[in-house]
Amino acid sequence: MLKVSSSCSYCLAAANLRLSAAGHGGSATPEHSRKLIEKAERAARSLMVRISPPVLYDMGLVAALQWLSEEMQRDYGLAVSVSEHGQRVPLDETVRSVVFRCVRELLVNVAKHAKVKKAELSVSRADGRLSVSVRDAGVGFDPAQVAQVKGQRFGLISVRERIGFVDGTFAIDSVRSDGTVATLSVPLSDSRAGSGKRDRAPA
């Protein structure tokens, strides 16, 4: 995701410089600038698909997580199995989007830091809540120590803040050399405070 975003920013900056040079009698051509802008637009669209794929809104969270598992295999060589338990129910669109982005962040962390080639995604529904667990058998870590390191804690803090926005919770159980389980939990109830619009796509 960062690679796509950086590419987008670079193309826009380059196009801006060339347009500025053209306005001052430089050698930049409108055609070249147009191509740079088009490249930036393609990068931006690619980024949006990654963090908010159409399947998430058309077919629901589990289908989107299965799509995400294929992306993880393709981009990172991480094989992700997806299992689910409990009856599917409609899920608030905002909640669905937040959960998807948080799961993506957690899987990218596994791919980059856990030193494993496999991970497990488990989706369950019980007692009015939806839970998604990301499990790996990697190197593990001490959550308390990671939380004190600015560069490493950012992703976990981001996940916690995002899930808190939809009245959810985030828990990590990790032991050095013995893997990690990260669990997201959000309410399924229509009465969730601050909930956005609902549609027919399931959780």
C-alpha cells in the first residue's frame, strides 16, 4: 500500500513541477504532464481497491477476506486460510470497512515480521458480536515492549483506534517464539452508537 501511495505522490509532484516549468518557458510538454497525472490516478485507484475492494460492499466481509487472502499470497507469499462460524447477518457498512482494513493491517504485519509463510483467519459470530482472529505460528513478540517503540507501535495503535471508532475491541496474545493471535471484536447490533447506513451485504 505504501508503495502505491508513494508512486501516486511522486507522479503528482513531478507533473506539478513540469507544469510549472512549462508556465515559465521550460521544456516540459502538456502531454508528458498528462501521462504523469494519469499514472498517479491509476496508482490512486489501485490503492483504493486494496483498502476498500468492491467485493466488500457487494458480497460482504467474508468474501472480501477471501479476496484479501489471495492478495496476501500474491503480494507477500503468505498463505492465509479463512474459516467462519455462525450464521451470516447484515453488517453495518462502516463496521465492515473498518474490520477489513484492520485485518489487512494485521496480515501485512504477519507477512513482514512474523517470519512465517502461513496465517489463519477465523470469523465467528456469537452473543451479538462479530470476532475476527488473525493467528500465526511465527516469532512472536512482547506486546508491552513493542508498544514502547514508536516505529513498531504505530500499526497496532492504528488498529486499536480504528476498531474503537466502531465500538469494537482489539486484543493481542503473543509469546516470543510461540506465535501471535490478534482478535478484533465488534457489535452486530443495529443499536451501535454512531452507526452508519446498513445494506444487505453480510458479515
